[in-house]
Amino acid sequence: MDNRDEVREFLTTRRDRLTPEQVELPGGTNRRVPGLRRTEVAMLAGVSVEYYSRLERGNLSGVSEAVLDAIGTALRLDDAERSHLMDLARAANESPIRARRRSAPAGVRPGMQLALDSITAGPAFVRNGRMDVLAENALFRALYADLYALPERPVNLARFVFLHRDLAEAFYPSWSTSADINVAILRTEAGRNPHDRALQDLVGELSTRSEEFRVRWGAHNVRHHTSGEKVFHHPVVGELRMIYEAMEPMDQPGLNFLIYSAEPGSPSEESLKLLASWAATSEHASPHH
């Protein structure tokens, strides 16, 4: 993944989505670009047009954090997008040898698996930024029974969404939203870890086999996946509406420890209990490690 291309396309797509009215500048009809002009972004950021044009051509070498922050403010970037821009700048200024030493975590400690197994009221799992599931509890395996029935290992949530569309669309009532989230997480990881060969291979595979993925990848959207609500349709227990909280282990940045739970007294809580009962007697719940 070429850093200059990543920077250029990220900044261009962020600029294209903004209108002059959103940043309190005069609009008008005689405009050749869909969003802001480079001159307008430069003015809002307090830098010269020449300097901003250099950045948007993909050259972030030597750029200061203060300038990146000003660009982020001018382009109305959210926290995830600001972090992504910082990651792109770090990659541009990092020596190739040092960059290649950084790799995505390959597994989890035994203690983390014990922690997952101790969570019995809701599905819980640990994944990396490539969307590989590295460890999980019995309820997570039961929730994703159709995914675990597939032969591919490691289990990968992005492959499930894009390469097993029939199963995924039945499982995610809002498939499009799930697809957006998966791609945004992968794009975020690509900024954080641009030399990850396994990630490059995954993106190449998904781009080749799925037009839906390819279009979303080109949008350059990024995301911090921390909390929210998701709805699933399980083939045995039906609809499950759950909230999730995600945490990053302090000594393993890049991993995501995520726990689902249902509101007390809700129909989904009862469905989770049914799922746990089914998992206890189902072959789908047997560990695959």
C-alpha cells in the first residue's frame, strides 16, 4: 500500500465531501470541484496553498503535528480520521526497516482466553485489525455458528461479510452497515500498519472477489469501533439486539476485546439464554482451537 497514494486519496475524499456552506464560506454555482477547493482548505488551516497542495499530493514527510491538527480541523475530521492522518504521517516519516518490524498480534495469552471463557452471559471475542477472530467464548461461537461451520481459519469477519453474502445477509439485518464497518476497520488498520503483508493479501483478495468491497475501500472511510448496538438474526433463536463495548488490551495495541450484552428483561436477554442452552448441547459450540 503506497503511502503517497493513501495520503492523496484520503485528503482528497475528505475535501470533496465538504461544501463551502458547511465551513461558512461563500458557495456559488461556478465551482469545478464537488467540495472545497484546495485554496479554501489551505486558508482554513492557516497554511499556504503551495504547502497544502504538497500535502495533498501525498507528501507528509516532515509535517508537524500542529499542521496536521490544523488540517484535521479545516476538513472537519472526526477522532478516527485524525488518528488515521497521524498514522499516515508516521508511516511517511518512519524508516522502512523499523516499519517492517511492527506486525499485527498473532495470538492471545492463555489468561485472555480464560477471561473470555469466564464471560457466560453474552458473546465475547478478541480480534485483530484484519478482522481475524483470535479467541472467543462459547456464546460467540454459537452466535456465529454459520461462520464457524465454514472451513476457513482463522475465522475472519470481513471474509464472512463479503465472500459469503447469502449467509451474511441472513445474519445481519443491516448488511450494508456491517459491510461499511468492516471496511472502515480494515482501512484504519492499513493506516496503522501499512506493511502488514497478511492485511495486503486480504484486501487484495476481497477487492478481486467483491465489487461491494472495492467500492467501499475506495471511499477511504475509517472508524474507531468502541461501542454501539447491533442486531443479528440467528438461525435458531431469531433476532438478537445487543449492545457492545470494545477495549484494547494495554500491552497489545491493535487487538480488540469485545463483549456483547442484552438489556436486562428484554426479549434478546431471553434469546441469549436460549442460545446458551443451545450452545451447551450443540456441536457448533465445541472449541475449534
